[in-house]
Amino acid sequence: MNQRMYIFLSTLFCFFCSFFAYGQEDVKIEFGKKNLLTDEVLVINVFIKGSDKSNVSAFPEIQGFTKADRKIVHTKGQAHTITQNYTPSKEGTYRIAPFELTVNGKTYESEATTVVITAPKDTDEEEELINTEDIKENAFLGMNIDKSKVYVGEGFKVSLAFYVAESNTMKIEFPDNLNAQVDAIAKKIKSPDCLEERINITNIDEGHKTINGKKFFVYKFFEAIYFPLNNQPVKIPAVELRMTQIQKKTGEKESISFKNKPFTVSVMSLPDHPLKDKVVAGDFSLLEEIETRKINTGKSFNYSFKIAGHGNFETVNVQSPVNDSFFDFYPPEVRETSNNGQGIREKEFRYRIVPKDSGQQSLDKYFYWIYFNTKDKKYDTLKSHIRIKVLGKTIADKESDTSQDIFAGIDKLDTSTVETNYQEVIKNISNLLIICMIMGCLYFFSWKKQK
């Protein structure tokens, strides 16, 4: 009897614990693919776990997009996925600010993100930069340069690929010394007037392209981005690639040479500006993330200033704000990432900030970055759009310049006020109720046995 009772109580205990954990609602707002063609759709998903309800408020209107269909998918285990689709109106780089959604009566905020919309590539788009005069055995070496005219500091991409006609009957292979040849080609192409950003190609994949109505297999083996340092034209010389050709009848191997034609990229000077020699040229957008928009004085919070787009990120640097009577700033943590092989990169400057005086504060006077917008052909500024509300007593004198670090005035901080974490209180009460129920069951079975 005792053994059965203990087994029953153990099972009951596990059931209540799993039920309590299962009943915790988990909500996430996530974006789908962020690099899209004009004929694709932007997807925003809301994932709900641990609830039998899936009530989600209306998704926001997004500039540059048209709201399309909305889908709801229910899966086993109280899990739901609500998907809202958007169709882009035109190509461009769009910054989507954080927005709020009400899910099952609670409010959740999304993260800011950047979406890049590009037009589908025309199959004959690169023909003018691919010279087909020296085609041998229905094969040739093609060089593609994505821009023929750039500004000083603006990047242009150079790629080399080997083209073989699908109707070709001769067997042509890459030689064993391909890596050595590619390194020699890279040294020959690189101009002393440019900074180079080499893109590693670990696998040579087979692509397809139609040129003058003829179908080719395409094997890209070299790619790099170059950033001109001055307004001198950048001359891309002709290069040579030696391939291995196998005779169909004898099976003998012979070396065969392929060359491309040289090309020149024009470089334009930046317009006059006090920061002409210091700014970065490119196409950039700003992403911001903040831990909270309401904070007490003396309590730190995290803020992220993230620059995303196309440009020379080695020279992207945001000047750290200076401590004043309202805020103290820690030196930023810097992170840099690339995105999906689309040439889009991100550089994040993550700050920890301590407010010292109460009131509404705008962060735009502290966080901004000036650059030359190659898309609009003018100087532009990325600046913060966030305002925060600071509560509490002043911990630094506005008229004094002695407070220059985050520990100034720490002896005057009011530590008597204790904030209540209501979510933690509810969780503890629920756990207490479960324990009481289990103890009640133990008492009931013990009393029944004695009776």
C-alpha cells in the first residue's frame, strides 16, 4: 500500500510540474528572409508556444511594402504560427523600426531590422563586361565588374569565371595548380590605389548563363571588392588562366590558355565637405536596439548602434559620446558580421549607459554617424531616433564638471527603494500552490490510512 501511494504521489508531482512548465506562454516575433528580389515577399512570423489561444492584433503598415495575406498554422502541443506577408513596391534598402503587437492580451515588441530589395538579374545583364572575342572550343574566361564608375572610397566588385558552352564536346578541367594561378591573378588585378576585400570561394559551383542565345556552364573561381583611395582611374589588366583539356579520342591531357580583356573603372572625387577625407562612401542604414525606454537614474542599460549596408567596413567607426551631466558611457563592444553572401555587412557598437538625471532624453545628440551616400550622391547622417524616459533623483550636479565617470556620486544613490518583479512573484505563488496541493494529498492519504 505504501509503495503504491508513493508511486501515485510521484506521478502526481511530475504531472503538476510538467503542467506548470507547459503552461508558460512563449511568444517570439521574427522576420524571414531579409534579402529579397522584387518578386518575392517579406515574411513576419509570430510564434506562440504554451497557449491554446492565438489572438494577434493587426500587423503594422510598412513603408515601401503592401500588406498581403495572413496565415495561421496550429500544431500539436499548443503551438501556433501566425504569418503576415508583405509585397515590396520597389527595390531599395528599407529600415523597419520596432513595432508592437498584442498577443493574447499582452504586448510584445519586435526588433528593428533592415530589408534589402533588389531587382532580378537579367540573363544578359553582364554581356557588355564579358568579352567573347577569344572564345576557344566554345569556352572562355569572363571577367565581370559590377560598376564602371565609382566615387573615392566606394567599392566595386570584380569576379572571374570560366564559361563552357553546354554544347561543348571537349572535356575541359581545372588544373591542379588552380589555387596558385588564382593567387597570381589576384596580385595582378589589385591596384596600389585600392584597398582589397577578398571574398573566399571554397567550392566552385556550377552555374548557368545564356549569352547571345547560347547556354553556358559558369564556374566562378575568383571574387573581390576594391575601394579606390584616390580619384585616379583603376585599370584592371588582362589575366590568363591555363586549363586542362582532355582529347576525346586519345585521352591525352594538354594545357590550354584563356585570356580576358582589360577594363578601366572611372573614379570620381567626393563633393567638397569639411569631412571629405574622413567619411566612408557607400549605401548604409541604421539599426537600433535598446534594453528599455524607461529607466531609473544610476541603473545601467544597453544600447546598440548598428550600421548595415555596402561599403568599406574596415573604416567604419562611430565616435563614442562624451560623458556629461545626463549620461555616463562605457566604451562600446564592437562586432562585425557579413550577411548571406549578398555583400551586405553589419558593424555593431554596443554601449552600456548610466543615466544621472531625470527627464525625457533624446539619443540623437549622442549617437550619429556621417557618411557619403553613394545612392543619393550626397552626404548623409545616420542618427538615433530613440527617446528614453529617466526617473529618479539626480546623482550628478548639472553645473559641475567633476562627474566624469559612472561611479561619481555612488555614495549618494538611494538604495532604499526596491522594485517588485511581479512576474517572479506570480511564479513563486504558483509553485507554492502546487507544493500545498501535494502536501494536501499526502495528508489525505495518510489520514485515510490511519482511519
